[in-house]
Amino acid sequence: MRDVHRIRRIMQMLEDIWRHFPDWRFNQLVSNLQHMYSNKHNNFGKRKVLEKDGESDGVPVSYVDLFYLEDDQLEKFLEEALEELNRRKR
């Protein structure tokens, strides 16, 4: 069973990070963090697809899917991101 206390820790870090960007919407925060994680970890979770618009064979687009990212890895990333943001603030 996963550590149930991770939920509080992760949610607290998300709140702390969000306070650095109060103008961001919640989903914008999540999306930006996903892209940051992917960029720092060899494009982990990056998916490239063709988006069909009805007029062409498709337009290449990409998105990040962190479905398989383990919580301990996310927690470590959030800790590091928060430390970096706090250093910049000083």
C-alpha cells in the first residue's frame, strides 16, 4: 500500500508552488509542472500525435502524459522545484 501521508505532502507542495504563480489557473499550474518534469527527465511522458482537423491528414501536436509517474518521483521533483523557486525569491 502506498504511503497515505504522501497526499498531504504533495498537495502542500503544489499549494506552495502555486503561491509563486498566483495568476495561473490550477490546470495551467498542473500543465506547466508536467512540461517542466518532462523537460528535466528526457521527455518522460511526452506524446506526439496527429490531430485531425477535417481538412488535412493531421497536424502534429504533442502533450505530456504523466499517468505512469510514481508519486515518490513526483514528490522529489516538486521538492526540487520549490527549493529553486524559494532560492530565486531571496
